Amino acid sequence: MENYHSILRSLLLAAEFLSAIIALVYVFKMNWSYWSWFCIYLLFIFIQELYWFFNESLFNVTAQTYYAFIGIPVQYLFFFWLFALKSLKNKALFFGCLIIYLSTYIPVEVYYKKIDTIYSLNLTTGTLLLLVLIIMEFIKQIKSDDILKFRENRMFYITIGVVLFFIGTYPFFAFYDILHGNTYHKIWEMYYLYFIISNCCMYVLFGVSLIWGKTR
């Protein structure tokens, strides 16, 4: 089973490496528009995942703690910025998502000091906010000609990728401890496979968005 999981993790790392290579090629073609930061984000994700693939701690900080306070928040905050501020062009919406999301850390730090609680509250809030932004993004695309030119629409590929992974895997993380028990372990294994496949698809779609999408 460990070899099986190792192979899946290697597959995911390969997908992230592919997206990072594409990002490295295109980062200098974006004229330092906000799409340049999307390329930098993909490079950051690959470097982050590459490090934790081979290491279990960083300056005495475990991977679980790192992802709870840095790895996962960076991803949510980046997509809030990309969807709300850059695509939907709504500053109030962006800062609203930012404040709501970051506020989930305050009660946890003050009263609980538990990583598991951070994961649950953080993921639930971040995923719900992302879901709202995704719905608004699809409505925007449907009301314009963007949906007809989806092959050239960079945000279309990104949105599909985010739906597959962030929205699709939410139950897996929300009920992780329950599913990981002996009773539902088979369900956990199936969902873990989906977690890897959807993650790979997301990064492939991110790479495709840079190749086929046009800067608007």
C-alpha cells in the first residue's frame, strides 16, 4: 500500500513539475501582468511540494503545521485574488473574502491551539468562499462571449481545475479522520485516488491555460 501511495504522490509531483516548466517558459511572455504571478504561483507550488516530498520537517516545523499556516492559506488567498480582484474586478469582494478567511485563524489560535481544528475551519470557510467566486465567474462567462471562446479563455481552464480539486475533494478533507478509520477505509482509498487524479488534472489544466489561453 505504501508503494501504491508513493507512486500516486510521484504522479502528482510530475504533474506539478509539468505545470512549473510551462510556467517557467511563459512567465517572461506575460509582460509582468497578473498572469506572471500565476506562473510564479505554479513555480512556488512545485518547489513547495518537491521539498515536502523528500523531507518531513523544515526548521523543526512539521509538514502538517506548514500546510496549515502557509501551504494551504497561500493557495486560497491566491485564488481569492485571481477570481475576485483580477477576473471579477471586485475589490470589496476580494477584501471581504480575505478578512473572512483570515479571521478563521483567530479563534483557533486563541482558544484551541489545534491543527486539526484549523484544517476543518480553514478548509470549510475557504472552500465555501471559493465556491461563491466560482459561481460568479461562471455567471460572468455565460453572460459574455467568453464561454463561446472557451478554448482561448484562460480562466475557463483554471475554474474547471479548481472545481475538480478544491470543491471535489472538500468532503475528503472535511471527514478525513472518519474516513481514515477501519470502517470506511475503502472509501478513503477511493477518495485518495480521486484526490491525486483531480490534483493532477488541475495542474495539467493550469498548464493548458497558459499554452492555449490568451492574455486579456
